Amino acid sequence: MDRLLPLIVALPLLGAAVLVAAGRHLPRPVAEVLGLAGAAVPAALAVAALVPWHGSRIVWLGDWRPHHGAGVGIVLVGDRTGLGLAALTSLLVVAVLAYSWHYFDEPPHGRAGAFPALILLFQAGMCGFQLTGDLFDAFVFFELMGVVGYALTGYRVEEPRPVQGALTFGFVNSLGGYASLLGIGLIYARTGELGMAQAGRQLDAAPRHDALLLAAFVLVMTGLLVKSAAVPLHFWLPDAHAVAPTPVCMLLSGVMVETGVYGVARIHTTVFGGPGGIPGDHIQRALLVLGVLTAAVGAAMCWQQRHIKRLLAFSTVAHVGLFLTGIALLTPEGVAGTELYVLGHAGTKAALFACTGILLDRHGNVDEHELHGRGRDTPGLGLLFTTGALALAGLPPFGTALGKAIVEEQRPWLPVLFVLVSAVTGGAALRVAARVFLGAGPSQRSDAGPETPGDEEHPETGRRVRLLPRPMVTVTTLLLAGALAVGVFRGLTDAVTAAAQAFTDHAGYAAEVLDAKPGHATRATEWWTPPGVALGLLSTALATTLALWATHHPDTLHRPGTPLRRLQRLQSGHVGDYVAWTMAGVGLLAVLVWW
């Protein structure tokens, strides 16, 4: 099974190459079947590699193995966390391709394979990043992920808005990528190594906590935090979600930003987490400040939106803040809770975007005001959207609630943050469900409020659908079922706990990769507890209360001069403003780590 690990990355690349080369001669159904196969086989391999489990799966490409702890080969490391995220990514790609079956207009002649080929390249970039144990290869896969993300965001290149969103996405993320590359160069200058395990050992062998080490850490983390959409590096994400095709939004919010959070945790743990790296209290302070700031700003901006895709994008920003807060605890329990939260969030958020895509194709817009009461004739879709909103709010036994509960119990103040953010983001989604599918509250003018409207969107199917497309509804249902399964099956929690304990073991990672020494035995963690269930019910009740209040007081937050109105104006759409905020974020990170 270890030898099959490279195929998880190689097969999507091969599938994309076949689709590009033969796409001119393939009918659309054949191209879509090939795309599904190219995603499904790596997904099956990733799932199969997780069980039965006997430690990390290490593959040295070309059989260039290390000697006496040193080597020049490129390594793939299939530990439970990396493989689990690769399996999640691949399964979500399969779901997206199934959802997209005959989704867009008939593609131009000779381009039937373009969209599935791009999706497969995106899958390869994310899986490669999740499995690599080499810093430079991480950058290469990071950039592959980014470049394909730009192309997918601007897929409708004939329209100006997708091109503008893609350029903003590309410019800001490329800036972050170059910062990471410079930081990797500084690590190589200090250690003479590009392997994560080797670089971490070299730093531990000769600890020197100087400006070069600080600069390397800040620069590497900058690119990863940009990809994670952490405040104030987040501005590109809502703009990209507003114009990207719905299936692309499902991947951006479902796994791409989470891959950035994974990169933050992985590189910190393997390279900087030992005695020769950045002190743990400095890392914890930096990630806690950024996490709390991201969660608060994301939740506040989410509540302000009427463009449903932007609303969901800002809720992703808010939950990224919660993920960073869980990672910042630097404990196995914090990482385990965050991993479960990510699993539940991926299914929940992808399902909410899937519902939004159906609304767009049925009604020709995604504006909460314009859609008031127009979803009454699709109660099944309303039930799916409401279920996703409740999961976002932290309703037990969804995986979002379980991950939230485990992290909350690590510090006395964390329940306040997690409950409030879950309530606001879930309440915003429930408000949309009440207004669109029940017609609750008064109808508003289309120009009410300062938010970006959603009535400029066009159906992505070429024509408005009259009946709910079966593939779309089936995929949405399965995604929500997956989010529920995360919180129901105790065995998954035990497996994630074991993965988190191995993930946070700095010395153990190096021993497995370089010395072929197996990891240590792990212990189980608690599952659902009465306080965790109670806090999940509390956040859900608060979300419901906020939604009911908002439907009857729709203009309260739109008064001139409110802090939220001023916060809204920062999302200007100008690349120059976003670059300035990115530089401010770099400075903030440096101060938090150094101080």
C-alpha cells in the first residue's frame, strides 16, 4: 500500500493530461465520466491507505533514502492527518464533479474536458501539498493549487467580473506564495535542508533564535495564512466566491482554505516546533490573536451580507478563525477537535453552496432580498439549506458541533468565542432560509443596505431549471449526511485523536521519516460530554433567535455610521488596498511572534 501513495497525486495529473489531450475529440458525457474516474480512484486509494493502520506511510521517490538521518531525496509522508485530509479532498472533488454533471452551458466545441481537467489539477495540487514532506515541493504544489484556483475562479473568462475576481485572487495569493518561497530559502540557508524533518533536526541541533529564524517563520507563514484567508489577509476570498462557479466555491471553502490551516500546523510542528525553532508561547500568542480576530471579523461581515455566496464566504473566514484558535492551543486535544471541526465543516459548507447554486440556476440570482419568498415552491431544498445552517450553528450531533465541543473544553474562555461565532454565522444562514424559503419578515428594496447585491449573477446552467436536478440534490444530501456521520461514529473520533497525537509529536515525526522508527501508542479522548452538547444547543438556540429577530428588524444594522458599516467599506475590491492589508498582516505577525 505504501507504494501506491504517489498515485494519489499522480493519477489526477494523468487524468487531467488525458482530458486536455483528448478533450477535442470526446463527447461531453465521456469527458465527464473520465473526470469522475480520475478523481474517484485516488479517493479510493486514500481511503484504503487509512485502514488498516500501522503508522505513517513513508515513500522516498526514486528510492533516494536518507543515510544516518541525512538525505537529498523527496519524501511523501502519509500520516493519518495528511492522508485523512487527502481523502477528504478527493471525496469532495468526486462530489463536485457529480454535482457538476451537465451543470454548465454546453462547453464550446473541443473543450468538453476543460472543466474536469482543471478540477483534477486542483485535486492534485491539494493532495500533493497534504502529503509532501519537503518544503520546496510544498511550495510547488501550493502554487499549482493557486494557479488552478485562479483559472477556476475566472472560468467564465468572457465576463468581466470573474476575471476581476480571479486577478485579485491570483495577485494576493501569488504575493503570499513568493513570501513563502523566500522564507523557505532562508530555512535552507540556515540548515542546508529542504526536507521538513531534516530541517527541524538541524534547527534543534544548533538552536539560534535570531532575526533570520524569525523572518523565515513569518515569511513561510504569510503565504499559508493568505491561503487560509486569515484576517487581515482574507480580502480576496469573498470577492473570489462571489464570481466563481458554485462547484468551485464548494472546493474553495470546503478544503482549500483548510489546507492552508493544515500547512500552518504542519510546518510549525515539523520544522519550528522543537527547541531550535520558535518558542511555543510566541507561536501560541500569534495564532490566538489572529484566530480570534479572524473569527470576530468574519462573523461580523457574514451577518452584513445579502449576497448569499459572499455570506457563506465570510462564514468560512469566521470558521477559519476558530480553526486557527484550536491549532494555537498546541495540544493534541486542540488539534483533534479542529480536525473533526474541519471534517464537519467541509460537508456542511459544500452543501450550503450546493443549495445556493440550485437557487441561482432556478431563480437567476443569489440576492437574499430579491429571493424573498421565492423558495416556497421548493420545500425540499429549503429543508436541506436549513439543515446546513443548523449544522453551521453547531447543532449536535453534527461533526461541527463535536469538533467545537472538544476545542471549547480546552480553555475556560473558548466557549464564549465559539458559541458567539457559531451563533452569528449559523444565524445569518438561518435568516436566509427563513426569508427565502418561508417568506418571513417584510420584503426589502433591492437597494437596501450597503452590502454587495446578488442580483447580478446569472444561471450557470445556461437556462433556469424548473425541476430540482437529481444529481445536485443527491450530492447535497450526501454531503450533509457525511457531516452528520462525523459526529455520530465514535471510531472516527478515536482515529482522529490518534492522528492528532502523532501530528503534534515533533521528534516522533522526524524519527518516523528519517529513522523508520514507528510512532508511540496513543490514548483515546472523550467523545460527547454534557457540557459539549449543552454548548452546541446554546449556540443553535442563539442562532435561531438572531435569525428570527433579523427577519423582523431587517434595517437595524444598516443605519449610517455603525461600526459594521465602516468595516464593510474595507472590502473595497481594489487590489492595491488588499496588498496594503497583506503587508500590514505580515507586520502584525512579525510583532506577535517577536514580542
